[in-house]
Amino acid sequence: TILTRAQKKRDYYYRSSRGRRMFSMNLGPIALAFAGMSSPDDQVFLDSVASLPQEQRVPAILHHQGLDWAIELLDNLQYITR
């Protein structure tokens, strides 16, 4: 079936009175790091970083998701915009 070919956290199946459709979000790794955090372990982690200062939360989440290269990009962007 169409659902067996769906990729977790990327493909979604929408059903309404007007019809049904599979669609893909095609999120990149950085967007998916934030939008795809839905497991119980992810929720525990997000609770743990909630007490951090706001400027430390994004790097903590990126590190947790194994995207240390994105932290470096963020640091470079902040350097350029200062």
C-alpha cells in the first residue's frame, strides 16, 4: 500500500471528506531536527533544556540531534550579523 512506502517524519497521509492524499514535507536536516522531535525521549530532553537561557537552547537541540556542523553555521551567521 501507499503507507508502507512512506518515510517516517517526512511523508504524511491526509484524509478528509474531500479525499485522501500522501504528501512529503521535504524538510532539511535542521528543520527536521526541530519539527521531528516527538518521541518520549525527545520530550524528556526538551524538558531538560527548557530551563536553559534562550540563546543556549538551539545549540543544545542541534547537538542532541547530531548536527554540530549546524551549530558552527549558526555561530558564523551570528558573527556576520553583529
